[in-house]
Amino acid sequence: MESLIWLVPGLPLFGAAILLLGGKRTNAWGHLLGCLAALGSFALAAGLFFTMLGKHGAARSMHQHLYSWVPVPGTGQHPFQADVAFQLDQLSVVFILLITGVGSLIHIYSIGYMSHDPERRKFFSYLNLFLAAMLILVLADNYLLLYVGWEGVGLASYLLIGFWQAKPSAAAAAKKAFVVNRVGDVGLSIAIMLMFVTFGSFNFGTVFGTAGGASKGTLTAIGIMLLLAACGKSAQFPLQSWLGDAMEGPTPVSALIHAATMVTAGVYLIVRSHAIFDLSPTARLLVTIVGAITLLFGAIVGCAKDDIKKSLAGSTMSQIGYMILAAGLGPIGYAFAIMHLVTHGFFKAGLFLGAGSVMHGMDDEVNMRHYGGLRKYMPITFGTFFLGYLAIIGCPPFSGFYSKDKIIEAAFSKGGTSGWILGGAALLGALITAFYMTRMVIMTFFGEKRWVPDAEGHEPHPHESPLSMGLPMLLLAVGSVAAGFLFSMNSAFVNWLEPVTGPRAEGKLPGGLNSTTLSIITLAAVAVGVAIAVVKYGTGKVPAVAPRGSFITVAARKDLYGDAFNEAALMRPGQYLTRTLVYTDNRGVDGAINGLAALVGGTSGRLRRLQTGFVRSYALSMFGGAAALVAAILFAKL
Amino acid sequence: MNSYAPILVLGGLAAGFAIFSVVSGMLTGPKRYNRAKLEAYECGIEPTPQPVGGGRFPVKYYLTAMLFIIFDIEIVFLYPWAVRFDSLGWFGLVEMVFFILTVFVAYGYVWRRGGLEWD
Amino acid sequence: MSVLTSLLAASPGDPTNPGGGLGGATSTVTNTFTAPHVEYRALMPMLVVFGAATVGILIEAFLPRTRRYWPQVGVSLAGVVVAFCFVVANHGMAETTAADAVSVDGVTLFLQGTILLLALLALLLVAERGTGLVDLDAFTAQGATTPGSGGERAADAAGLRTTEVFPLMLFSVGGMLLFPAANDLLTSFVALEVLSLPLYLLCGLARRRRLLSQEAAMKYFLLGAFSSAFFLYGVALLYGYAGSVRLSDIATAITSSPHSDVLVLAGVALLAVGLLFKVGAVPFHAWTPDVYQGAPTPITAFMAAATKVAAFGALLRITYVALPGLRWDWRPVLWGVAILTMLVGAILAITQRDIKRMLAYSAILNAGYILLGVISTTSKGVSSTLFYLAAYGFATIGAFAVVTLVRESVRGGSDSGDGGEEDSVTVGGEATDLSAWAGLGRRSPLLAACFTVFMLAFAGIPLTSGFTGKFALFTAAIDGGAWPLVIVGVIASAAAAFFYVRVIVLMYFSEPLREQGAGPIVVVPSPMTTVALTVTVALTIALGVLPQMALDLADKAAYFVQ
Amino acid sequence: MNPDNYLFLSALLFTIGAFGVLIRRNAIVVFMCVELMLNAVNLTLVTFSRMHGDLTGQVIAFFTMVVAAAEVVVGLAIIVSVFRTRRSASVDDANLLKY
């Protein structure tokens, strides 16, 4: 089994290659091939998982070395060794199962969802490409290969957000996602360079093994750069602004990439690099701050959006904020970060697919104010969506309860003032989550119909989606319900990850709290959130046009001025700086470069006149060359 | 120089004889000219008239000349072999047969492609 | 007493008869003769190729015109493939054979394998005759007819094909196989001529723009003959110095001879003229752009890729086997040549408007890079040269293959002269002017993508063969102490990246040229060109992504026998 | 006679040939000059062969003659075809490929 690891990313990669190179010829069966590649990859992942279950202890970590890319034998202090090698341990197996599992479901869902799109084959090739890149990311045994996957998912994300590139908004969103991601990528590349300089290797084993020998400052710098990378990919503050716009992509993309898998790459990166963060409390503190800010930020944005997908995007941001917060808490939080990541993968993907199903039935309407009363028309969608809803707000015994509750508990048990602040933020986040999710469910499925006829005056005819869309939603709902409970039994998940993340430190809850009381407090907060939403939206009439609202609502609708902040703080000064630079560049640097280019060009223009076309002048140059050669070699001797 | 003396003597004798024959014929023979006698050769093919301005030969001449040169030059390898035939033995014979066979392939090509036809 | 006399007075000459005539040489011949041992297995690659060429001649002679094409294609491809199998079977061999005229060692085998693969791909391009819809024959119907004459039209109309190109190419390939294997200078000279003479003819056989083609052939021929005269004079001087033309004897003579080295140095310099001419190094490069532009494109591809491999192979062997003792003399000279070659190649390519001409200057530039490997005089230098030659060869054949597919469109009328309909558009010659390539990315994304791969490889962008190759070469050169050359190389690369990338920009970001309606068109070739293109793209990427195997092979192959 | 003189003669012939290539316009004559260079080398080879008392030089001369003959055939074929196209054998007229 171990020798088959490469096939896990290999199958989707072949799928993507065949679909991209085959072109229109593969239109007829391209979607099936795409699904097969994903399912095959899932089957392999499952096989590898069971193989791993059959082993014990250190033997569980599998390794496959494919080849070395341009090894430079030890001339310098650090021989440059860039291996293409995969490492499958307890952490990556969780990821490959999640990626291939949810990925397969979403592939199947897309068959129905994209059935009317003429470019469906291309869509599947991009999805396969994404799967391959994401799997390379989590399977890599060194940072350089991880970087390959990291850029690969960025590319796939760009292609898929801009899939309907004819829409200017989609093209702009793709570009925005790409540019913002680049900022994070720069962080990762700097981190990798620092690692190579410090440890002389990219390899996880070497880096983590020798991390203790590096200075605190270096480790903190690497940690901060890794955090920057995570912020970019996982849409964390202050690089969060792209995720909302990314909802311009087809909904399966939002579910797979911008909810379940790619956006969690940042969490993976931090947990994978825990050896570095363990040694740098400063970097860890920053991670928790980023997580706490984002979890509130996302939740507030989620409250104000009327676009169902954008509201879910805010929620995603917020939930990943939880994970980042947990990861920043160190050994007490790593396992819960990953656990929440997995449960979130299930319920958020389910919610997105539900949203997609609603949109599918409502002629691509996304405004929740134009929904209402859909419960009766789409029973399956409603059922699965509601289960996902219960999971995300943390209602026991659904999966979100187990994972989120643990994160809140871990935040409080950090101790000290920071523990109270972080715990409080997490608790508040839970309240707000309950509020906006309830709002979403009420506005979509309950109340009266607020359907709006389309431009040609056709009333929407909501209908249940086909089986290919319903089945994945059902399966994900099962995950949303059961995953948390299963993972928490006998701390199964925590124990499973222990060899990778290190033994879990037991925190102590402050101020007379214990885990039961804290659970009750959390549930009370959730209940308050639900109650507010029910009072506000369930009893009265929901206006079809959004009221002006308070300043917080207005701000939240505008993503808490995230774009405005970017524009004022980064874009304007950036443009100013660019203009100044362009000016100096034009006058100074370009003057020199252009002068040089003109010199080269001029030399070239003059020299080519020597190529007269006369064979005799060529012969003369040869004769002269021969004479010069003889003269030079004799002169060198004498 | 001694070894070249007989050659010089031979050359001198030959030249003397040639001059003697021609001069004696001129002096003693009858002189009756007609058109046929003024030709460069008194019998055989009439020589081609020399074209104006140096003139050009048909490409056929070039082709034939080339073929002559290329087959003629192969003899260069046959000479040493012929001279040392005894000591080169079977090895030399086999190698030379291969060599000549290869030349025949070229010959076959020239022949089949009409290189030997004048018209 | 002149210099020469003083040189030769003490040379291992003829002490008994210094002032005698030239008649007594036979007296030195002994009467015993032992047949040299010939290891036929080692010679098989060459024998097979020459044999296939001879069969090709017989096919020309004895099959009717219309039935020659497929047998020729079959015999040529089979010959090359069988020869390649022999090369593979001979791996690890290290011996000299045929009276020490040929040495078969790692370098020979690696280069022979490379040449055969390149020849195979080039043969596919040469064999391209188009599909039923378009005629893509690159060669004139009958070389003997005058361009534009009635005879040419008649030959065209009769559907005649110049199938002689196949045996001619095979003879050339045979010469190329022998050139890097030649263990004495006489064999070198013969191999050089055997590889060159067919190429001169092939250059002049283009179907379109025959005037240019014939001019290219004439220039190549006159300059090539000129350079081989220099080469031969070099051989003669080295023979005069060492009393033998065997490379190992020359090496021994250099280390043991007490005489002044003037004779040997002059000989080496003249020898270098011939070799540097073939690789296209400055100042012996002037023929390259003209000939590359004028020759039929498949032949240009073959010439640019395979000749370079063979010539560098010979250069490697001569410098590493015969002249290691003179390292300190020839290295500075080659330094100068390499610097000039890189700079001239990079600078002149910038202002080219013709794609084939640009690729020719790129070939000159690359010759400069490869000289770095020769100069480094380490086994790493040899292996990196071997790798680069292979990487460069494949990318070159691919790039020229793309050139064959971008054609001008001719409105109305075709070659046969029935220009009645105004709207019919027929496929013309290759659109080699760069302006015609504008917007190619939109018209034919796949072809443009292929060409992009080759341009990126030439520019040395990572994940292409060009990067790996340059990396290996530059590392070897630095190890060999030639870091100033590497600096020049990097500067030249930067300048070169400009014109490579310019083509990419032109293809993807420029508006297509629309002059008088019909612009250039991209033709769909038969599977032959498609296969060649696919293989070259795949190899170019594979040697960039997974270079380890090929690098290991080159490392293992970097050994000479004396 | 001193063999050096043959070497000088051959060097002289070689140079004359090379200069002929550089200054003559007619392609045929240019080509004949190349042949002159080759034959000058032959003379060198034979001289060295004599001086070393070794036959290799003479063998090389044989090979050179054969190669030269083959070169003649190829070269004249090319020159004749150029001549028939352009009605001129001047190397300066073949000047379309440049810059």
C-alpha cells in the first residue's frame, strides 16, 4: 500500500491532464472521468487509512520517495536537496480522507449542478487539478513540495472563482483572490528561505528535529511568516477580504475549496509546523490574536449579508478563526483545531451544497430576502441544511458541539487575562454564530414567500434537486450529525493525532469554571443567539428590501470596511508609492536600463550589418578568425 | 642529378627526333591543300564549332566528367591493395570486395537514374 | 635556418636521409601484415545506418518513382531504431577498435544515442508530406529543375517526390555517429566530410523559396569546404609534430616531446577552426543564420540539433583525449571564443525579424554555453555538456517543428496555376516573419503552448530542460574555475530571455496581423510531425521536472578510452 | 633537397588558395581555390610522411583526394543548380540572405 501513495494525488492529476489535453473530445464523458479520478483517489486514501490502522506506533508514518529534483551535491555548507517525496502520517491521512471524501461528493454533486454548463468538462478538469494540488500540499514531506501544492491550489482556486469569467464580477473576484493570496505566498516563500538558511533543509523531519538549535528570533520570524501565509490562504484578518468575493465561483467550488478544504490549508500549515510554534510563544500569541479577531469579524459580517453564499463565507471565515485560535493555543489546541476542521468540513460543505441546491431551484437567486417558505418545496434540502445548521451552532449532540466546545474550553484554560479575553471572544462568537445561522434558516425556509419574478416575469418554481445533488447532501449531513460524537468517544481523535502534534497538554480552567459549567454557559449563549434571531425574523415580516439598519449593520454589509481599509491603507498609498516609484523608475532606473537596452539594441543593429550576405566576407571573417586563433594560441605560449 | 641524366638524354633524343620528322616533312613533302586537309582531324567526327565568348558546354559534359572523376578516384584505394596483395591476404580481399560492392551500388544508382545516358 | 627547420631538425623524422628525394618511403614498409581486429558489435550502429543508407540508394535505383516513399521511410526509421538498439546494447563498453580508429566509450555511446534519437525525430519531420487536405512536403519535386521553370511545374504536377533525402540524411547521420567516436584525426576528417556533404545538398532542396535554399546550400558548401581545408591543415601539422594522427599518440607526444610547441599549437588552432565552424562559434558562425534560414526547415532542425551534438562530441574527444597536456594553451583561446559566441549570439538575436534566423542566433548562443562545459576540463564538465546537448537538441527540433506548421496563406490560385476562384485560400510557405506570429496563441493555443515550452527551455526557465542543462553547465564551469565565463553566460541569458519571451508575448498578447484578409494559418500535420512535436515537448518538460535519470546517465557516460 | 622547402611551398600554396577564396568572385574558381588548399595540405602530409618515415601521411593524402573528389561532385552540383537559376556563378550575386 505504501508504494501507492503517489497515486492519491496522481489519479486526479492524470484526470486533469487528460481532460485538459483531450479538449472537446472528452466533453461527453469528462465529468465521469473526473468523478472516477476523485473516487479512485478516495478509495486509495481509505485503503491507506486502514493499512495505517493495522500498524502501530511509529510504523504508522509512511513515506515514499519519488525522486530528487536537481540535487546539488555538497559543495556548500548546505547541499541543496529538493525531493519529491510524500509522507503519510496520522495528520495527513485525516486530510486526504477529508479532501478526497468531500471532494468526491462534490464532484458527484457537480454533475447535476453544472449539467447545463457548456464548459462542464473544463470545470471538472479544474476540480481534479485542485484535488491533486491539495493532496500534494498535505502529503508533501518537505516545505518546497508543500509550496508546489500551495501554489497549485491557489491556481486552481483562481481558475474556479473566475470560471464564469464572462461576468466582470467573477473575473475581478478571481483576480482579487489571486493578488491577496500572493501576499500570503510571499510569507511562505520567505519562511522557506529562512528555514533553508537556518536549518539547511526543507525537510519536515530535519527542520523540526533541529528547530531547538535555532535562535528564538529566527523561530519567531519563521512563525510570523508562516502565519502570514496561513492568513492569505485561510482568509484570516487582515487578508480576509477575498473570501466573500470568491463566492462568485460556482457553488460546488465554494463548498469544496472555500469552505471545506483549501481555506483550511493555513490551519494545516500551522499545525504541521507546530515544532516551530511550540518554541516561539510570541508567534503563537499572534496566531491566537488573529484567530480571535477573525472569528468575531467573520461572524459579524455573516450577520449582515443578505446574499446566502456571502453570509456563509463570513461564517467560514469565522469558523476558521476558531481553528486558527485553537492552533495558536499550542499543545492544548492542535488536535481540536484539526477536529473542528474536519467537522466543519462536513457541515459547511453540506450548508453550501444546500445553498447551491436552493439557488438551483430558485433560478440562481442568491438574495435571502427573496426566499422564504422553501421548506415545503425542498424537503431534502431543508432537512440536510437544518442538520448542518444544528451542527454549526453547536447544538448537542451534533458534531459542532464537540469540536467548538472544546476550543472554547481550551481558550479559557490558556489562563491569565489573555485566556479570559480569548475565551470570551470565542463565547461571543458562538452567540453570534447562532444568531446569523438562525436568521439564515428562517429567511430561507420559513415565513412567507417573498419570491421575485425574473426579468421576463417568470415566477420561480422551486423544486427539489436531482439525486446526484441530493445524495452528497445527505451523506454530508450524516457526517455533520455523527462525526463529532465519534471523534470524541474516548478522545479517539486526540489520541490518533498525538504522535504528530505531541502529547496534549491539559489546561486548567480558571475562576471556578469546570468543563460542564462552561458547556452550559456556551449553550446558554447559543440559545440567546437563536432567541434574538427568532424574535427579530421569525415573528415579524422580513422586508424584501433591506432596511438601512444600524451603523454596525451597514459596516458589516460592507465587510466591516475590509475593502475600504485595504483601499485606504494599502491601495492608495500603494498607488502613490507606485506612481512615485514609476516616476523615479522612468527617470532614473529606466533611464539606465533603457539606455542599456538601447545600447544593446543599437549594437545589435550595427553588428547585424556585418552579416552582409556575401559569402566572401564570411570567408574573410573565418580567415581572420583562424589567423587570430593561431596568433592567440601562439602568443599565449610565448 | 646523376640519376636523372638518362631521362634528360632520352627527352633530348625524343625532342630531336620529333623536330627532325616535322621539319624534314615540311621541307621535302608536296604541298597540295584542300578543305578536308585543313580540318584539325582528317577523319572522324567533325569538331564542334567554338561558341562566341568562351561559350558553355551542355550540362551533360559536367555530369559525365563528374562520374568519371568519382569512379576514377576509387582506384586510389585499389593501387595499394594491388601492390601489397600478397601480404594483405584474405582480409584485404574481403575488405576490397566490400568496397567494390559499395561502389557498384553507386554505379547501379547512376545507371538506373539515367546518368549514363547521353540523351 | 628558419623556425620550421629548427623545429623539425630534432623531430622524430628521418635521420638517415635528411636531404634525399621523396622516393624511398616504401623501404620502411615491413612485409608482415596482421589483419586488425575489428569488433563489429561496437561498430554496428554506424554499419547499420550506412547499410540502411545503401539500401536507400538501391531503392532509389530500382523502385519506380511513385513507390519509393514508404520503403524509404520504413528503411530509414528502421535503420535508425536498430542502430539505437545496438547503442543501448553496447552500454558500458570501453574499447577502441578497427585498428584504433574508433573508440567506443561512454561519451561515444551517449552521443550516438542522442544523435540517433534526434535523427529519428528529424526523420519524422523530413518524412512529413501533409495530409490529404494539405501538402506539407518541404522538399522540391525535382532538385535538378530550375525554380520557376516549366520543368518544375511539370514535376510538381506529376507529383514527383524527392525521396533521395532519406539516404542523404542517413549518410549524414552515419558521419555524425562516427565523428564523436573517431579516435584518430583521419577518421575525424572523413567523418566530418561524410556528415557535411549530404547536408550541403539537403540544404538546397527546399520546395519553396528555392532561390534562398540554393543560396544557403552554396554558402554552406563553400564555407564548409573552406573550413575543412583548415581542419585538414591542422591534421597535417599535428601529424608532422607527433608522427601519428592517433589521439593518444598525440597526447603522448605532447607530454614527452622536448621540442618547441609551435607546430602543435598552430595545428591545434587550425583544427579548432574546423570544429568551431561546425558548432557555429564566433567568429566562424557567419554561415549559421543564412543557412538556417534558407534550408528546408526539417533539415534546419536536423542540422541545428544533431550536427551540434556530433561536432561537440568530436571537440570533447579531441580536447580531452589528445590535448590535455596543452590545456593551459587552448583554454584561454576557447575562453575568448566562448565569450564572443555568447555575446554575439545574444545581442544579434535581439534585432532579428525572422523566426528561423532568430533560432539560428539562439543556436550560436547555445554553442557558447556548451563551450563552457568543454572549457571546464572536468568529468562534470563532460557530463553537463552531454546533458545539455541532449536537452538542447530536443528543444531545437521541437521549435523548428512548430515553425513548419505556421504557414502563409495564398489567396486564390495554387501552385498548379488554376487561379480562378478568388476566395479559395491555399497553404503557402512557412510564415517565418515574426509579425506573422502575432496572436498565434489565440488561433492555435496548443501549438503556441508547445512553442512557449521550447522558448522557456531556451531561456532556461525552471522545470524545463534548459534550466537543468544550464544549471549543470554553469556549476561545472564554476568548479572548473571559469566563473567569469559564467558571469558572461548569465548576462547573455538575461539578454536572451528578452527575445525568447518576446516571441511568447507576441503570440499571446498581440493582435493578429490582418493584412488583406487572409493572415497566416496553422496547418494540421500528419501524425509524423505530431509525434515528433509531442515527444520533444514531453522530453523538454521531463528533463526539467525529472532530470535525475538523464543526469545520472550523463554522469555515468562521462568517460573516455584512450 | 631540404624537406622544409616542401613545407614552405605547401604553406604558400595553402595561402594562395585561401586568398583565392577571399578575392575571386566566380563560385567555380572559389571552389578550385579550396581544392588548391586541400592539395597543398596533401603536399604537407606527404612531406611529413617522408620526414617521419611513416606511411600514414601518404594514406591520409589518398583519403583527402577521394574526399576532395566527392566534394567536387557535391559542390559542382550545387554551383550548377545555382547557375541555372540565376544565370550567374558569381558568389556576390547570391546575396538574398543577410542581416
